[in-house]
Amino acid sequence: MLSRPHPCLGWLYVNPGDTRRLYDRLCSFRDAELEKDPTFSGMPQSFIDWTWQTWLPGHLYRYEKQVRDQIHYLDLKLGRLNEEIERVAGGVLDDRDAAADLRDRLQHQLSSNQIETD
């Protein structure tokens, strides 16, 4: 059996034994949600919380390389997104700053003129 993606950490591929235990746990959290609300659908928040607070810390030793690779990928993605934001919004932000500066200068001139005429 091949590794499969974690149910809520889709980038993390887990071994078959962990997959079985994860889906058993997911089903138990789902069943608990269905008892409270028969129309419930989707990923139970309790499973997501359990994954981040209990499962991942307890299994990090086994999946550390994948976690490090994902962090590296996210660092690169954030860098690209920041560059794109700067490229797209940088000119707009410069225009905003120039307009605010001009407004402040004009407001200062009006304020100074009122003091002189009084």
C-alpha cells in the first residue's frame, strides 16, 4: 500500500498504518459531530485541532523531512507573493503616499495663511 495524503494536511503523505489510524480518528470525530448536528458535513474542527495539537507533534519525528520541505516551499511562495504584491501595489502605494504628502502640504499652507490673516 502506498502513502496517502493526510486528511487535512494534504501536502503530508503518511504511511499506511498512520493512514488507517487517522481515518479511524476522523470518523470518530465526524460521528460525534453528526450526533450534535445530523446535517453536519465537511472536516470536523475537532479533528483539525487534534491533528495540530496532538498528532503532528507526536509524529513529527517520522515526517520531519516533509515538514521541512513544506516550510521551504512556503518560504519560496511567500517571497514570490511579496514580490508580486510589491509589483502590483507598489505604484499604487507610492501614489497614495504622494497624494497624502500633497494634502498635508496644502493643509499646512491653509493653516499658515489663516494665522497670518488673523
